[in-house]
Amino acid sequence: MGSRIACHFANIGCEVILLDIAPTQLLEEEKLKGLSLDHKEVKNRIVQSSLEATMRSNPAALFSKKFATRIQTGNFSDNMPLIKDCDWTIEVVVENLEIKKQVYDEVEKYRTPSTLITSNTSGIPIHLLMEGRSEDFQKHFVGTHFFNPPRYLKLLEIIPTPKTDPEVVEFLMHYGDLFLGKTTVLCKDTPAFIGNRVGIYGLMKVIDSMQKFDLNIDEIDTLTGTVIGRPKSATFRTSDVVGIDTMVKVSNNLYSALVKDEDRNMFKLPPFVAELEKRKWLGDKTKQGFYKKTKTKDGETQILTLDLKTFEYKPKEKIKFQTLESAKATDNLADRFKILISGKDKAGDFYRDAFFGLFKYITDRIPEITNEIFSVDDAICGGFGWTMGPFQTWDCIGLTDSIPQMEALGFKPAQWVYDILSQGFTSFYKIENGISKYYDITSKNYKPIPGKDNFILLETLKSKEIWKNSDSKVNDLGDGVISYSWNTKGYTLGGQVIEGLNKAIDLAEKNFRGLVVGHQGPDFSLGANLGLVFMYAIDQDYDEIDFMIKSFQNAVMRIRYSSIPVVVCPRGRTLGGGCEMTMHADIAQAIAETYIGLVEVGVGLIPGGGGTKEFTKRMSDAIQPGDVELNALQNGFMNIATAKVATSAIEAREMAILRPTDLISMNSERQIGDAKNAVISLADKGYTRPRIADNIKVQGRTGQALFMAGIQGMLMGKYISEHDAKVARWIANIMCGGDLSSPQEVSEQYLLDLEREAFLSLTGEKKTLERIQSILTTGKALRN
């Protein structure tokens, strides 16, 4: 965990010193080398191996492998004095109070007064950790509980003591949000704080409800995954990933600590978990737990599920419940909750029992663990990856209607919930004049959610809507800036989306200073509507395909060549056409976790919406005197031909998908606000329409000959299929400028026409249609 936290600080540009204990015994290989315990290689073995293991982890802890140079390793024995030059010292040692205190004894010797000292403890009371420390230590000491893996889980719990300087707390809440990209949650110093207290209860309640209604593992993971806005790994797959031993440890610690919790018994582990621990079936770390990955006789990977009654593994079941079938009628999560909670089968019984039990529990925890309901939701969403927290979910189900049902099932909530209803209020949250507010139990009224001043939440701007069609809308963000967003499945880019984009640019050019293009869904766009392409291709309606491509090309070119600044906001998966939109922005305002690339080759096509053209242009623009021009072009070619996807915004810069001038928001909730500020900055500087490029250097037949030789070699070596080779030849043809006798300069439109020609030709290929059909039916690309 210490290595992962170190990596995340390196991600944001910090220089990090990572220290760990020195070994007390030599390894056999160290003895053979003649090394002693005092040798630096030996003393740093533990810290170095920990960091190297983190570097090998998947998903990656670092935005870029290059950032590893920002981390200096050392050991407690030799290198503790280095902390005197550090602004912040984070303790991440084993969860043992006495060991932590021994570390603090050493920290006190070298720490510079007034610098931050924090603990990443997940369960030891913070006030016990600071006992016996100096006044300056106590003043600057606080709990900072990161969730693992810290790059990907947004929650950072801040747990002060009565002696912590309020300015320290304020600083950490702000720094965690702005620079680390975290959802910072202020917690009281209570067992497991907020995230684990509520999250582990929720997990144990799911298991309790499972047993009550005689459901199995496959059924529960189907019911508690994406259908209710939680991670795909749901309940038991997540437990395997985290480690069943970790689940046992956390639950047992909570049971021991929560002597006054009225639901303490919920933290008692069921017998089947004890049996798993006894058998050392601890999940991924032991290759089996609730699930087990095996190979079939044909060598295919097969996932088996544990039968909790027989403790034998069996093939995964395909789960069907009428409640789930009914829920498929809506893609809107808020509406889906109402359907699920009303189910008449075992699934509906499960949802009512699990949800209502959790709802009762969280009402009993306020004000014990926090005074504010939004802190519970923020902690659960940030720490466990839920789309909606418990109170938000409850609002979707309906506070007024749910209370009688809860009472009937024995889940009567705390009195303060009845106080809400007695005042005529009907929800925990509301939006008022574009401001998100929460019910405050102290004042018994609604208050703005603090810390959101710099966040623009598009869902709160319904009153600012100035245009919409069935798939998209335009909102007024204020200060002369408008936003364009869309809500298609997978955020795909169909005709209505392109119509909306053009309308947004029209409106911005006529009445506003600039435009922000983006939304706040999990992914920016999975690309073009392949279903439509497939339909037209099957019908051999190539005029329609040509119209589609040209319309999209024209739209992305308008993003770049409109008379107003346009900032595009990629996030999550930004693939194909989404990547092309991004590459044509005046500025891209990406979130750090942007996974972006031109992936059309995977379905047997080429990037036809300006992506191939744009890589060609960027490689041309980057050429410096003395550069080998084909080497630069080859980098862009490989990015397209291998359908490479950047795993962070930083890597996207390294791939030239994002430019040095493009911007990155660490906190995804700040993205739209940051983009608005970028638009205003461009407008204030006197933005003028760029000149359409007509000086893109291409290599003609000379370049094509070299690319074709490489493609033929890959084909003969059986590294690629004949169809892959055909696609690669089209990419080379575009990037080299087509059938030109010598290197020369061409225009953007010239390359766009070559793109369209290639795209149309490939849609007529049987292998392309087979690949598209495979994606549409199975979600997986066919290798043919």
C-alpha cells in the first residue's frame, strides 16, 4: 500500500522518498553473492521488491513508467533523516499500535516542525496514535486513509483529532481534491471511519439476505453488479480480488470494536467464510476463492463458481429473474431502482431486505460517524465504486413510499428521518436554483453541499437548457460559455449526436464566447454507431455510409475551425470517433483516467473521422530539421495499426493523441468547470479561427514502399492476418498521401478524402462485416 501511495504522489509530480524496514536475514542468493546485512542492496531489498511488485501490477499504479524516477527508495535504519526535507510524512506500516508508535519515535527525531505527519491506518483510533507525541506533532497529525488501489479508488478519508490544527484539515481536504483527484471525506474518529464501517456492513447485509432467501453466488453477483450501479465485480468477485483474508480481518476487527453497535452481530462472519479461510481459498492470491479459473479440455479459460452447500466448484450459471427482465426497460439507474425494489420474485425480496437493512443502518450511524449524509454517500461511492450512495439510492426509491415497507420488514429508521417527513420534506437531497443541497439534521433544513463551488454538475442545469433533441442537449454554463452533451448507449456518435454538435457550434458562434463538449458519464464515447454501419453495409447502401463519414468529418473539422474556442472533455473510454473529436479540439481537457485511442482496426476499418489525417498532420508538424521523417510517421502509423489505447491522459500525451498544450483534471468532477475556464481563457486572449492546414508533409510512393515491406514481413511471419494487412495498407496509403510520385505537401481535405475512400472500401469486405457482427453480438472482436 505504501508503494501504491508513493506512485500516486509521483503521478501528480511530487518527489517521493519511500522507506521500509531493513531485512534481518539474508536470502540464499545474497549469501552466494557474498553480501552482508549492512550492504545497501540487502538493506533496501524489501522496499525495492515492494515497489517493483507495484510497478508490475495491472492495472498500473503509475500514469507513466517514466514517473518511477520520482521515487527514491531507502530503509528506516539508514534513511530516516531524509524526512527532514519532506513537507508531508505518511505512515503506512503494519496495523499494530506499538509498531506505529516506534516509527513515530524515529519520525519525531528528524521531522521538520510544522510539516504534515499523517497515518494511513484503516482501523486504529487516530487519538491513540498521537498520544505521547510533541505538541507540534499533534497539531499537524491527522489520519489520511487512502483506499486501495489509490490511483483508481477516489476516496480519501481525513480523520483529525481534537488537537489537529483546523488549517491542516482544510489544507488536506483541498489538496486531496484538487491535486490528488480524490473525494475527500471528513470523518469522525470512530471504528473503521465511514467507508469501511458502512461498506462492510453493506457487504455483510448482502450475505445475510442471500442466506435468508437461499440465493447462490452467481445470483448475488448478478443482482449486485452493474444493474444497481456497482462495479461489475459485484460482491463475491470483489471479495476474491481484495482477498477473503482481508474480509475476515476487517469484519472481525469491526465486531470486536463495535460493542455498542445495535447491529454488531451483522459483522459476524458466516461459517462458509471461516471454511474458506481454513482451506486457504483466499481469492485471487491463492488462485481460488468464491471463484476459480480453470482451463477446459480445449484450452479455453473457464470460470467456475463455488457451491456454498457442497464446497465444490461448478460452471457459472446464467441467471434470470423477472425483476431483472423488467429493469431492462430503462437505462436510467434512478428509474431502475424503483423497478427492482418492486419485484415480486426472490430478486425483489432480496433487494428490499438488503437495501432497507442498509438504509436503517446508515440512519443509526448519524451523527455517530458523521453529521452530514453526503459524507456517507461520498465515502461509499469513492471507496467502493458505487454510482449512487445509500442515501442517493433511497431518494430514487422514494423516501415517503419506502418507510411503511421498511417498518413492515422490521427496518424502522432513526427518528431524524421521520423529522424530515414531518416538515413536509420528501428527500435527502434536492436541487435548488442549480445548487445541490442536502438535508442537515442539526438545522433541520437543506444546506448547499460544501466544497462544490468549483464543480459544474450538468444534472443540476435543467433550467439552463437552451436546446435539445432525442439524444443530446445544450446547456448555458454562464459567463458566455455553453456546453454540449449527449446520452446515447455507450455514448456512441449517431446522427442525432452529430446534429446536436453542429447546432451547439451554431449557437456558440452566434450568441456565446465558446463551447465545452462533454458530459459526466463514465465514458466519453465508444465511437461510431457500428450497428448503423453494419446495416448499411449489409444492404450495400454505400451512399449512406459515405454521407455518415462525410457528416462526421465535417463536424470534427468544425470543432477545430469554428469562430469560437471549443474545448473537448474526454474521460474514461474515449475510443474511435470520441478520440477523433478530442484530437480536433482547440484544447482537450482530459481527466487523468482517460483511456483513449483509435481502435477502428479492431473491427477491420480505419479511423475515418479525421483520426488518420490528424496523426499524419501531427507527425508532420513535429518534424524538426535533421529528423528522419519516416521515423516520425511510423510512430503515428503504429498507434493506429495496433489500435493502441492510452491507459492514462499522461500516456496519451506520450502517444501524441494529446498535445503538450492540452490540459488534465485530476479530479473528474472538476473537469467541466476546468474546461469552462479554458474556454474563457482562450476567448480573453482574443481567439481567432485557425487556418486550415495545406502544408502537411507526406512521403508518397517512397514512404509507402517501406511501409508495404514491413506489412508484408508481418504477414509472412503470421503475426497478422491477410485482412489486417489490407487495413494496414490503407492506413499507409493515407498517411503517405496516396499515389504521389514524390514527397510533397497536401491539405487536410485531401487526406480526409483518402480516409473516406478507405473506409468505404473496407465496409464492403466480408471480413470487416464479420468483425463488426462479432462486436455487436458478443462484445468481442473477431480475429480473422
